Amino acid sequence: MVDTGYAHLGEALGTDFFSVREQFTDEQWERFATVRKFVDAEVLDDIGDYWEKAELPWHLFRRLPELGIVGETIQGYGAAAMSPLACGLVHMELHRGDGSLGTFLGVHAGLAMQSIAMCGSEEQKQRWLPAMSRMDKIGAFALTEPDHGSDSVALETTARRDGDHWILDGEKRWIGNGTIADLVTVWARDTESGEVLGFVVETPAEGYAATVIGGKVSLRSVWQADITLTGVRVPDENRLAHAKTFADCAKVLANTRGICAWMALGHATAGYDAALRYAMERKQFGKPLASFQIVQEKLVNMLADLTSMQLYCMQIGRLGEAGRLSPTVAGLAKMHNTKTARRLLSEARDLLGGNGILLEHHVVRHWADIEAIHTFEGTETMQTLIVGKDVTGIGAFA
């Protein structure tokens, strides 16, 4: 066993009521322990200030490659080469610390790097992935458009062949890292074939403009962008060689959907830990809040929710390790865990009373951040309908 230096299991996993720890390998647990220590020692003390000011915590972003966790499950090219379970644990822990930090890595590695790893030629992987693994180059993933969120397959951004180049025109919205990325994977429709192709736009590029979306009250210390593409010229060598239909883009999205379930678990773990600690320490009417029956009921219900989320994550991790995780199973886990995390965090915020809205207690930050995770990578409604089609064989939408 790896010695994590923790006095008991509850400190190392928020809670382990159903004894899931024993199902992890030493390698998986070591990844978890590395990120756990980073979050506790370097993230929690000052992340609230960055969140409040909507500033990027660059010093924390730059630490990610030093921790050896950039690149997720990608093998080679200097990437982390984690197992699916280890990758899930890493994302859980980053989000226990801060959703913006975890989302930054999710966009850079889970979407941008995976697009290249899954859809690029060997030459393209060698050209871009090592620098992205070191974070010498930062990535973004540009699919969503102002008028095409859930129906992303209907995207209107166009790609027109012009000799040995392609001309990209269109608009993208909610593009994480879009204003700071060096490499942006842009998905656009070929004006001739009508198929959706993938391109890597290296910035700065003439005709590429990105502006930060303001007024955002979730994931405040990571930036999303509105992007306009006006006659952006991209050499054919930057067209992802194996991205030939929207189904290829969908494979990248399916790969990250299960990670959203782990993200939600991280936020929920933070909320439960904070609520339990507060209930034990806060005294009202001459005794700790935890001594009141209604508070114990809230804590037990939160524990039940948290444990169910853990079990969902463990199973999709096992399926991922066996190469058997389907998009609909990942979607069901994402739907269940984000919905459950919202409920748990609402209870946690309520249990802290007036102090629950203060950033120093962390709960309200996670309470706000789970709203974004609940929405991106497919809303609860869309995941429900996708799983519903799988269950019934009947499509409820076009």
C-alpha cells in the first residue's frame, strides 16, 4: 500500500463509507494522493480571491505539468498516461479544490489534446502533443456556437478548401481557454461535402478574434470566450487527419462525459466535508449543530448521495479500464452525479446558515460552480433523452 500520510481513510477521500479505497491500485491512489496534497497545500488558501475577482490563477495552472497529470489517458508524447480510474480521481480532487482549475485542465487535456490524440495523424501528434503535455502550448476546443448548444451537430461554422489551405468562417461561444490558447481545435462544416471536419488553428491568426464572456457567476477563475472566425486561413496540414465526420468529434465528447461525473463528485465531496466540519465545530443553543436530529438527518442524506456518486464513478472507471464504457452509460453517470451534487451542495449551503454564502467556507463557490458542470458536456435534459432512446429505442428529438 502507498503511505499517503493520512491518519484515516475519511481524511483522504472525504468519506469511504462503502470501502471503495481497497479497489484502487497503488498507482491510482498515488495519483490521488499527489493531487490531494497539492489542493490542500496550494489551492484552498487563496483560490477564493481569484474566484471573486474572476482572475486566472496562473501559478496553479503552471503546477499541473509538474504534478504529472497533464494528458489524461494519452500514451506517449510526454502525456500523463493515466488509467481511467486514476484520471477520474485526479479530476475529482482538482474539483474538490476548485472547479475552474479542473475545468482548465479538462479543456486543455480532455478536449483539445484528446482531439489531436484521437483524430490526428502521427505527425500531428508529434508536432503538438509534447508541447501541450508540458503546457508550453495551451489548448482550446471550439465546437459550441451561439445558436447551437445542445444541437451541436447542426453547427454552421464553415470550412472552404482553397488550394493547400482551408478558409474558416463562423462564430463559436462558451469556448474555454479561447482567449489564452495557442492551439484551438475548431470544428467546421465542409462547404462541399457537408461533413464536419476538425482543424487546429494556431494563434494569433488573422481573422481569429476572441473576447471573454463577462457576468459569469460560475467557474469564475477560468475564462470562456466568444470567438469569431473571419476568413481564417488554415494550412491543410493542420486539418485533423482522422476527423472526417461529426461522429469523430462525438468520440472526443464521449471520452470526456464520464469525467464530468468525477468532477461533480469532487464538488460534492468538498461540500460534504465542509458541512460536516462546520456542524461539528459550530455551537448553537449551547451545543454543536451536529447534536441536533435534523442536522444529523441532513448529513446522513448527504452521505447517502455522496456514496451513490462514488459508486457510479467506480463503475464507469472499471468499464473504462475494460474498454467497455459506452456514451450512454457515461451520460447516465454524468446526469445522475451532477443532479445529485446540486442537491447535496444546496443542503450544505443551507446547513451553514448565513456563513454559507461566504467564500471563506468554500461551499458557496462549489454551489455556484456545479451549475456550469451540470450544463456543459450535455445538459441533464439532453442526457436523459439520449439514455431514453437507448432504453426504449425511440428518439425523442431529431
